Amino acid sequence: MKHDRPVPRQTETPKAAPALLPVRIAGTGHALPVAEVTSAEMDARLGLRPGTLAAATGVVARRVCGAEDQIDLAVAAAQAALDRAGMGPGDIDLVLGACGIPYQTLPATAPLVMQRLGLPEGRAAAFDVNATCLSFLAALDLAALRIAAGMARNVLVFSSEVASRALPWDTQPEVAALFGDGAAAAVVTRAALPGQGIRASLMETYPAAYDACRLGAGGTRIDFHRDPHGFAAEARFQMDGKALFRVTHRHFPGFVGRLLAAAGWTAADVDLVVPHQASPLALEHMVRETGFAPERVVNMAARLGNQIAASIPTALDSAARDGRIGPGARVLLLGTSAGVSFGGMALVA
């Protein structure tokens, strides 16, 4: 991979400075459903004035599963990441599922993906990590820690989401129109170059807005057999955008400042920002609030929508394939999630 511009050198934070966790992403991959649904099509289906949903959300299109399911997408993305890393299934000793919404409540999603990839029985451990939209970052952090501790050699992390399900098209079409389906994966292994690795990793949670973004059914909160009507009422995604905006507007810029300080960087030192693709409008607000140059921020939300946990690794893979991440590049992964949490990772490629 080549970088699209020279990587700036800062005497106070040289590229060869020791990383907090000396690991590297050896390969990435992503997969999308074949079918694309435009906001114009949804306007027509819902009887809305042409341009309504695109104006409200900034999303003009998204991919939606038809014949594909969540596991199909996960396997395709994982295989692409393995191929790019030059590895096979037998090289992996840990598989981490990092999906905001699992394939089913029990068992975890990761063992099924492990099986479909053809990993030998008992060759690897496989389990899930769930931090909703920040699941990929949480799993990447765990992978790095286990590798640094000598507990794993090569870790496969995948996020796969069918976000087009359970959406409130009849009550909140401007919320439903934000989401799209997709999957992405990364292979994580030990660093190969001096200074390569994770410089800082940070997550902060503000649970006062816990109910501002939720899907209440499916866990133990509501017993379907005792309260089927209550279960059905909570089986659709609900979001209070104003409440989420208030929390984010108040706390997120400070969070980014603390993450950069932990890495020893300033905003100007960052070569590429890979954010959660919450929405085009949210990304525009993030750029204004944090001071990052817009051309250094990966922005794919208008064509793919919010892919929940898959959005960060999809953006990461797309940037890598576009030649935007070269050796020594300073990359900042950033996101928000239901809960409400902020998460970020500063890494040197």
C-alpha cells in the first residue's frame, strides 16, 4: 500500500517511538450485499415528497441483504482479510466476533464464522465482543492485548451487520433511512516495524442517555411468553437523536483531546481519521467540533449508511485499498455507540 501524501515527521513524536501495544493490522477486507436501495426509492415507497429522506439524513443509498445473510457477509469479509494478510484459516488462533447485533442470542456468532471459514476444530478460540457500534474497536483492543501478552499470535476480528432489520419506517423514517448492511474484518498480528502499533486506546461511557438508542427485545428484559405485546413493542429500533446529540456535543471533543494527548499527538499530526459512519451530518459535525481537516476524514456514509459495528472496519479497509494508509501513517479510529460510549484508537501503520 502507498500513502497518498508524505507522512509528516514530528521531532517530539518520532515514528520509531515505542508503541503501547506493538501489533499491526496485517490485512483487512469488507463485503456488501448485492442489492442497493436508494433514498429516492424509499421516498416513493413511503409516499414522501422526493428528496425527503436524503435531505433529512444525508444518506442517498445503502446496501440491503437479500439472498445473503449475516454469516455470508462475515465469511466473505474475513476471507478477504486473510487473503490480504497472506494467511490461511490454519494460521488463526483466535476469532473475535464484533457485531452490534448477533446472528442469534445463543450461541455466539464467532464459532459459526470459524466453522464456515474452515478453521480446524480446536485450532482456535472463538467468542463475541459487544460494544454496539464500537464492537470492532473493543475487539481490536482485546486482540492487541492478547497478542502483546503472548496469548495469541494471529487474531481475526470481524463485524457483520444486517442493520436493515427492525427499523421504524412507519414512525421514524428519518431514523430508519440512516442504516445499511455490510461486514468487514481485520487480521491482527505482531508488529513488523519499529514504532508500529497502537499508541493509545481509550473508551468512555456516559450512561445517562442509555435509553436514547435501543432495541429492547431479544434479551431477558421482556419475556416473550409472558408479555408478547410488550416484546413486540420493543422489537423495533428506537432512537432519540436530540438526546444523543446533546451528549456527543458536550463530551466528544474533550474525549478526542484526551485520546490525542495519550498518543502524544495533536490533530495536525493525524494522517487519517477513520470514524464510525453514524451519518453524513454527524460526520460533518464531528469535523467542525474536532478540527480535523475534512480531506483527512474517511466519509462513506452517504452511499453505505450506518453499518453499526461494521462501519469503522469497512471505512478502514476502503482507505487501505485506496492507498490512503502507508507504512508509518498515523491513523485515528473514532466512534460513538449506544450506551452512550465514545471510543478511539491511535495507531501507527
